[in-house]
Amino acid sequence: MKTGLVTFYHIHHYGALLQAYATERAVEALGSECEIIDYYVNQDNDLFRKPTGLGSTAADVHTALHYKPLRTRYERFEGFAKQYLKISGHRFGSLEELRDAELPYDLILSGSDQIWNPKIFPDGRFDPVFFGAFSQRRKIAYAPSFGVPRVPEGMEEELRGYLEQFSHLSVRERQGQKIVEDVAGRNVPVVLDPTLLLDREKWSAIAHEPGEDRGYILCYCVSKPGALEPYIRRLAETTGLPVVQLCGTRQKVHPKARCVLDAGPAEFLGLFRGASYVCTNSFHGTVFSLQFQKPFFTAVAPSELAAPESSRTFSLLSRLGLTERIIGKGDTAGLEDAIDWRAVEEKLSAARQSSLDYLRAALNDQPYAEEVPAPAEDKPHLADHGRCTGCGACASGCLKDAITMERDKEGFAYPTIDLTACVRCGHCTAVCPALEARQPGSLPAVFAAWSREDDIRKDSTSGGVFSVLAEYILESGGVVYGAAFDDKQHLRHTSCFRKEDLWRLRGAKYVQSDLGQTYREVKKALETRQVLFTGTPCQVDGLYRYLGCRPENLTTCDLVCHGVPSPGVWEDMARSIERRKGKSLQAVRFRNKVTGWQDSHFTTVFDDGTVDSAPLFATEYGRAFGRALFLRPSCYHCAYTSMTRVGDFTLGDFWGLKPDELPEQQEKGISLLLVNTPHGSHLFDQLPLRRQAFPAERAIAGNPRLASPIGQPPDRTAFFAAYALEPFEQVRKEFFRLPPLPVRAVSKALSPEVKERIRKKLR
């Protein structure tokens, strides 16, 4: 039997050439001849680029300055292909030419890489050749990737037609698995990248020593190093090892890095084999760190951190239990944490065997049933790190106190399960809000509202509505729960029984609060009195899930939430302010109306009575908060950013009012008040508020978080990578500084609505 392989192979990328080599060897080891069909796509390997602007000119200048090693690299790629790849004797230039040819193959294999990604082809559509559309012979697929989170609109039917022609289908990532299921209705396996089908010994046999002494930190970056920089720097400082940079990107990753420009595929393998540590943002850099068992750290794009299911790196490392080697996350491994290579090798061998079993079945036209591995550990199922809101319903609801909320390296609290105390009752899974999709509801009534008492209004962030509602509950003998700072500037939810103490709960606090035992306290208080609970929507939802009902004497108020910043970052910032001032913080106001509602100030009060105040977004913390730099991961795909609210009320600022709308009130502050439930409506009618109704769209126009989550900034990963390793003062100076003047000028000129549209375009 002879197999014709359609794949990317001719491009001078290490991963492309090595995956083609591995696919051929794997097919041949299973008893079939294999030959790459020489189909040329729209990329070339010319050392000098076609002129397209300053970027290509700069690259050509760099090439001219380093022509000799880059020419050597070119020749090594060409030599490797001639020596190790079996390629058809004729080069085909089109689908039609392939259709007309008499091809000597019994089987067509669409194999690996992003051959099914429509966006990489000139017309932005699928290339039929990589679906074997030129032949009536049987077709199989091994580990192709779509490279996109979803099929472009209007192309589903075309893709369905291609997929129906395959007797056997597999994909490289979980997102591809979902695409095939949605489009073709077929449940297909996720298999390993072909480079993992060969073991370490087979790769070592074709590796060439690169001329480096053994023992160095190998850096292989296919894009700017970004979040890898502090890891490279600290590894070099800690180990004393030299830095060797295998140049994918031409930007130097470390001031003392020795750049290798002449490595071909065999030298690439040799560099990985000889390294002591690897820092990479390349998938195949990660693969060969695994193959040669090198301690490594890998970086992925922000979009992959936000949606791990679309990431081939997450797919692989989650399968091997190594996602902690991905940097910029709260659970990233420590700098010198060891890897249990024996456990990794066991999992990799099992995954390799499963993938080879699929390929054997596909080649021989036999059925393949994927074996679903048993859970590695018998423990309760909770929301993953990227979805957990930190509400604490699981910990509060655990009757055995087997769950505690502990901070990760980003400074956010997550549930940790003591498996020796856990009785596997499943209650924590049942109460977790993030594990159940929210159901749409009716639109709330929308009001601009404000307190009739100027003193309360002046001391509040906007219109003082919270205080009016809280006083109503307290007057009935009830209790109010909200967030307040302690003397260490740690934000905690606390109870309030007296009007005189409400000032502690007033005002916006741009940090996630510590709920502690609040849910349990609320449950106890509800036995005897009215309760008002205020918090973020996820905290309100967590309370209801913990209680299991909506008690009549419970009133809830959720907030229009921009996203919750890291408590760890805020507390480090508070200590930094104290160090620089040489005195202790006594109080902080994030939104102080010293110059009016529209120009809120960040105000700090110190123990000696002195006060500092500046416009919020002119301060370091305010700028970083406005950029959403250190929000909780779940905030970037928040399930509560809609007009279907969880609380009886929703409170925020009524931004976006026109100058002629309530002009006399705007200087003092106006609250946005959504009345969401019949219980809320009943209370609303009794509150001594001034109010004016508005249509729902006006609420959304000034508060985009009522419609969609805020986007994750591109430098969040780099920030938290540095935060995990570097002194906070160094991190603060690097990430909290003012942006360049042109950026500031444009930002000032644009309206919030225009900025939001730009953010959506850039996501």
C-alpha cells in the first residue's frame, strides 16, 4: 500500500519540516509506503523578502548583515529535506493539475499542521487540496488543525462536504474536535502532533551537535519573548548558565544571549538535546523540551490563556499534567520546580500508543474506538482556573470544611480541597455557579436615582442609593453585609448593624473582597432578621447557590462590575505607597468626588493626618485598573455581563448622560439603578429616592459591562510573569508607568464608546 501525504513541508520552519518527517516515519513503521505530494502553497523561503514596507526593509537589512549564517541555515533546511523526506518527483501547482495527474497512491492522508486553516491561504478560504479533493481514493486525516476558534461564517457547508469524504478523521486540538462535531456530527479523537509519535532515541539519531558546550539556557521564540523575559533573566542569574538563542524572532531575548542563526532542523534537535533549561513560546519548542526531558517554561498567546480549549499547547500539556509550565498563570511552577519525568513519560507513552492505534486503524480501514482514560484522581469537580470566580460557595457549603480558599501566584483566592477530609458528597460541585449556564431573563426597570440627603450623596461614589437602601434595612432591625477595608488595607466583607457605621461600606473599592465566613453568617442572620447583601454579581450568585433558595427576608444588590483586581496586587501596591511616603495608610478612597462626580479622585489618608489626592486615572493603580491589567481570569469572559441580573437591584454610575439631562444633579453624582425582581420592585416603591426612568439601552450605552466582558489586555501575561518573579517595585515601574504621549493624546480624545469598539476589533 502506498500513501500520498498532503501537508506543509517545504517551508523553512522547524516544526513544519519535522512534523512532515515524523508523519512519514510513523506511516512507514505501520507498514505503508509514504510519499509527500509535492504541492506548493503560497509561501517561499527566499532569504530576502518582497518589498512591502519598512518591516520587510528592516528584515532585509538584518539578512544582509548576517547573510553567511542565514545562507547556511537555508542550505541545511534544503539538505535535510533531500536527505530525509520522500517527495513526489513532480511539483503540482493547482487542484486541477492534481486532478488530471495519474497518482500512484492507494490512500490520501491529510496530515498535521494548520492545513485546514482558511485564514492562511490568499483567498481566505479552505484549500481543497489539503482535504484530498483531487482524488476519489480513500481519505484519512491525522492531526490537522483548523487554527481558528470557529469556522468562518458561510463556510460550514463547504467544510461539511469535505469532511464527509474521509473514512477516518482525527484532529490536533480540542477546539478542532468541537468544530468537526458541530459541522459534520462526528465525534473524532484528538491525537498527538506527529513529532510526538517518534521517541527520544529516534530524534536523537538525526540530531547534530550544534557546537555549543552542554549546559545552557536555550531560548526559542517565534514571536517577541514578552512574558518569557523575567524567566530567562532569573534563570540566568540563578543558575549562572549562558543564554543561547535559537533565532525564530530576530529580537534579542537577553543582553548576553549568543544568537544561533545557522541552525537547520538537525541542529535544532541538537540544541534541545544539549540544553539544561528551555524557555520558548513555540509549540514545537515545547514538544522537543518534552522529547529530550528538559525543564522548560512556555508562553502562549493571550487568546489561548483566555480559551485553553483552542490551544494546542494546552491540549498537549493538560494531557501530560504539565499545564503549570505555562507562564503568566496563577498556578505556574516555581523557577526551579522539578518535573516528574517518569510520570510524564508514562502519560506520553500511553498517548503515543493511542495515537498510533488510531493511525494504524485509519491506514488499514479498520474501526477505531478511542479509549477514555479513567480519572487520574478521585476528587470533586470544580470550575477550572480560568472560570472560577472565587465566590467561595463551595468552601462555605462544605459540611466537612474540606475546602479552603487559598491565594495563587496572581493574588486571587481559589478553592483547595483536602482530599483526606473530603467525603465525595458532591455538594461543592452542585453549588458551583460557574458549572451551570445562566438562563436568560426579563429586562429590568432602569432608573437614574439619587439620595435626597446631600451629605450621604457627597460621601458616596455616585448617587448614594446604596446608603438609602441600607438604612431602610437597618431601620427594620436588619443587618447589611458589604465590603470594607481593615487597617492593613485588606478588603473583607463585613456586617453592619448601625447607620453610623455605614460609611465603611460606601464607595467603590477596586479590588476583589474576601468573603471569609460571610455566606454562613448571612444564613444564620436570616433566621431572625432582614438581610441586605451587596457585592459583585458572582458573589451574589454564589450566595444564592449556597443558600439553595431566595429567602423572602433577603435583599441583594449586585454591582455593575468592570472586573475584580487582584487582592495581592492591591496589597503590594498599598505597601509600596507606604514605603515611598514613609508612613502608614489609614484610609483609601478610590472614587472621591473632591472635584465632582465626573472627575473622581484616588485619595489616600495617612496615619499622620496628611492626605494625597489625584484623578484616579492619573495614578499608577488607576491607570493599570483602567487597562484591566490585573483582573481575575474569569472576568475576561464573565457570565454576568448582561442585563439579566442576579440581584434584586443592580447599582452603578449612570455614565453617558447628556449635558442637558439632569444637569443640576450631574455634578453631585447620579446612580444607575436597575430594579430586577418583584421583591426589588416592592422595596423600590418604599425608598425615599429621587428618580427618573430611562430605556434599557441608555444604561448599556454608558456601561458596556452590562453587555459584554472587558477584553484581556495583551500584556497581562507579561505582567503576572514578572509579578511572580520580580520585586514589586520593579514590576510597578515597568507596567504602571504612563503610556507614550501620542497614545495618551488619542485616548483622551476618544469617547468610552469608541474605545470599546476599538477593543472589540482588537480581540
